[in-house]
Amino acid sequence: ELENQLTAKSKTLDDLKQSLASNGGAEQTPEAQSLRLAELCEMKDSIANQVAQLKASMQSILEQWRVYDEIYAEVSLMTMRYLYCIEQCKPSGEEASLEALKKQVKTLQ
């Protein structure tokens, strides 16, 4: 959106240049108009550079969030697996007798 607005403002600035060139500008001297126009062009270029830097930063941040989401999903899945394994490995209410352990081994297999 910023890039679109900047493009529109650049076109307006170009139109202003053409208008000043054709009209000569009655209310200001040509030197003052030229100086003001140069300032506007510098401001536009500065804003264009800032927008480009912002866009690069945002792309980097989006990539970092994408990586985070992938890793989070993987960790979440591993956590669920570990919780399931821990739940399955808990001894039942019985004492840890040899028979209970054999039964639990069969269950796990």
C-alpha cells in the first residue's frame, strides 16, 4: 500500500514539474520553485528508500515467524508423543510386581 501511495505521489510530483516548466510559476521565482522541487524529490527518494528497507525487514520477520510456526508445530507434536508415552508407562494401581511389569510390557508392545 505504501508503495502504491509513493507511486501516486511520484506521478503527482512529475505532473508538478511539468506544470511549473510550462507555466513558469508566477507567485515564486524559478530558483525558489526549482529548490522546493528538488527538496520534494529528495524527500520522495528518502521515503522510497525507507519503504524498501521496511519491506525487506517485514519479509525477514515473516520468514522468521514461518520458521517459528514450523518448529512450534514440531515441538508440540513431540510433546504430545512424550505425554502419551509417559501415560502409557505409568504403572497401574497394582504393585510393581513381575506379573504387572510383564503385562505392561505386552501393552507397550
